Amino acid sequence: MSENRRIALVTGASRGIGRAIAARLAADGLFVVGTATSDEGAAAVAEELATGGTGVVLRLEDESLVGETVAGIQSRYGAPLVLVNNAGVTRDNLLLRMTPAQWSAVVDANLTGVYRLTKPLLRGMMRARWGRIVNLSSVVGRMGNAGQANYAATKAGIEGFTRSLAQELGGRGITVNAVAPGFIDTGMTRALAESQRQAMVDRTALGRMGEVEDVAAVVAFLVGDGAAYITGETVHVNGGLYAG
């Protein structure tokens, strides 16, 4: 149970950046509901969070199921006042070869999925007159990246969504920000060829890949009381790969 702690909902919490964010928020005293797309993933999240939270299955493609999942979380644990939209997918291909299915899958999960989950959580935050929403963007939303027109478009869209929603909700004490990671050491980047990894490191001012904890620390700050006067911003966590 949440034991009157603030409830944080973190999507894509079974691995990588989402896993680190869930662990950090739990360590900071929030009760974290971390989502995964399978029963096994949700069980792993629950095991890792222990008394600091739990895991639930959530797939963002079905609006009615999203609504049912949110209602279940609210009924069992209370209304989440912190939301971290981290879950996302990639379907990389050059646009000339990109299929409609590859385009639609990424837009639906990464952008429309954020809409589907954020909307039903707003009433609880507005009722409390307090809330924190952090949306995970990406450095490619600003830089672009060959073969990722679909992914980059969704991340640029996330930043526009963030700025607009911040203006809608500011009067209710709710902040909305985005965090844009750069080249972070995760399972996805470890799958790249060593030459590709080294090329990205060479372009990064700090001369190294970021750690998932680097991103989690920024998210933890933005959902805390110390960031109460920051909203509508995108915070870049990229070691100097991109500045702007």
C-alpha cells in the first residue's frame, strides 16, 4: 500500500532509463507504480521495488484498457500525482523504405500513448491542485537522425505537447516538463556496433556515454518540490552532444 505517500506512475519501468527512474523515485520516498507490457515484466518491477512500489501491466495502444488500468491504480493505491511518461518504441528505417505500419506503431505508442495515459490522470492532479508530469523526449527530437524520422517526429511532438499542457495546467499547481536524454548506456545502445558507439562518444563533449542514473536524477528533481517554479521546459541530458 501507498501509506499516504505520493503516488508516482512510471511507464516502461522494467528496464533501462525507466527502471532507473522508478528506483530513484522509490528511494526518494514515493510509492511507485511501474508499468511493463507483460506479466513477467510487471512482476520483475514489483520485485525490484519491494515496499517502494509495485508493477502493473499496461499497453498504451488501447484507450479503453488504459482507462481501466488507471481506474484500477486509483482504486487500489490512490490517484497518481506524479506521472513519468517514459515508455516508447522504435521501428527504424529510411523514410523511402518505411512502411505505414512502422510509422503508425511509433506515433501511436510514443505520442498518442502519452495523450491516452495523461488525460485520465489530470482530474486527480487538478483536484489536489498539485501535480508533476515529466515526459521523456530525446536528443533526436532536436537533432534528427537518419533512419528515425518516425521516432524523431514523436519526440519533437512530445516537446510541443509538454509546452502546451504546461500552459493549460499551471494555474492548478501542476508542472509539465520534458527530459531529453542523449547517448545513454542501455541495452539498446549496447546492441550497436562498437564503431557506432565510439562515433557517438566522439561527438559528445564529455567524452563518454551517459548513465541511466544521470537521467533519473533530473527526473527526480523535476518531480520534487524544488522544481515548483519550472514548467514547460525541456532539460537536455546529453553530455554536450547537442546544445540548443
